[in-house]
Amino acid sequence: MRPKDLNPWDSPRAFYGTELRRKREEAGLSQEELGALVFCSGAYIGLMESATRRPTKEMAKLLDAALHTDGILTRMCEAMEQASQHAEYFRLAAELEAMASAICEYAPMIVPGLLQTPEYTRALIRASRPFTSDESIEKSVSTRQERAQLLNGPESPEVWFIVHEVVLRAAVGGSEVMRAQLAHMVELIEHHRVLVQVIPLSAGAHPLMDGAFRVMSFADAPPVVYTESAYSGQLLDSPALVARYVKTYDLGRAAALPPKASLQMIRAVMEDYAA
């Protein structure tokens, strides 16, 4: 989307992009010139102005300094962050997830968030946060379920998951919760909402052993990669680095069971939980 086509009232991010463009033009700077002042490309300035990317707080501070805008861009950025229900390190990734045309994710240990049932999420969070209040946990469960609505929209992205067999066999919440969780995955697969491949334990070493990540692709912007650990996450947009992750994911597809065989394994493990 070109900046001049942006409706500032569509969203806070659109308003931010409109204001950034206005203040840049008032300063008499091109996108390339502003990018040079804040250590990024002119193309990235364009992505922020078109609301395709929202700046980090650190980038917003650099923009305020370059444009002499008395901190307004930083305050707008902080307001958008505070309005988000997600953890600070995941906020930008959640926004991009909702805009993606395709998502490819690898999960080595737990069911990916977009596939989780409320019971699975609740058991998972309770195990990692034993002293957290029920109210706080329910808020997290609700937020994750809202994310999952992405799979039910009329323009939902193409979503491809590779999961390790450990994900299926780790009995989060007990047998009943896991059987319902795997049944939910089967339903999403059978209704062509997602595509899932499983890397079996018998595969041994495989290309995806370095950890969880997702590649998000867009119709009008370059792809990005999101990597995450227990309490932190990182967005990567370097073209060379993203290309390496894409290649690794492709190698992971080759190492995993084909989709039909993967579905059969998920069903088999699901029935094991019923026994």
C-alpha cells in the first residue's frame, strides 16, 4: 500500500504511519534520507509509513530525534504497545502474524499457539507459572484463543506447521486434555485450515534441531522470521538470514513425515490417550 492511500483512521498503526510521513515531508526529507539518519533503509521507512511495519520503541526514539518531534512518535508507539494484550516481546510478531499471507512454523516441544485448545493452554501456563492467579491465566488463555481466530477468517493465511513427535506425546494436562488437543488438530487439518507434518522420534538428527521459529510472508512486504524462547522473542528481517531460515524449513519438510502419514500418526497417538 502506498502511503498516500492510507486511511489514518483504520487503525493506530495506520495513524502512526500517516503521522510519520507527514512529519518527514515537513522536514523536507525523502524516505532514503530519513532512513540514513536512523540507520535503516528507505524501504523500511516506507513500510512504517504504509502501516506494514510498526517501529520498535528504539526506532521511534531515533525517528523523534531525527525529525525533532519532541517524543510524540515514541509516545504513540508506547500507546500501541500498552493497548496490546500480548507479552512485550511478542507484540510486533502478533501484529505481523495477523497480516501475513503465509506462516510456516516449527514447534519442537509444545503445540503451536494457533493450534492450542483452551484446556491445553491453561495446563501449559499453570505448569510454568505455579504462583500465577487464575484470573491472570484465564486472560492469557483468552488472548491465545483470540489469536487462533486467525485460522477461521475468510482471508486466513496459508499455515504450515512442522512439529516433533515429542509435541504429540508430552501429556500436557493429562490424557483427556491431550486427546482433545490432538482431536482439535485433526479437525483443523481435515477442514484444510492448516497443514501439519510430524518429525518422528526415529528421524534422529534433523535440520530443525536448533529450536522453534516461524517464517511469516506477506503480499506486499518482505518476509520476516520470529524466534522465541521461554521469556523472550526476536524478529529477524535481514534478507540473508531470513533466506537461511526458509532453506532450513524446506529441509525440515523433507525430513518430516508426509502430510498424510503425519495425520495418521496424530490420530494414532490420539487413540493411545483414549486407551
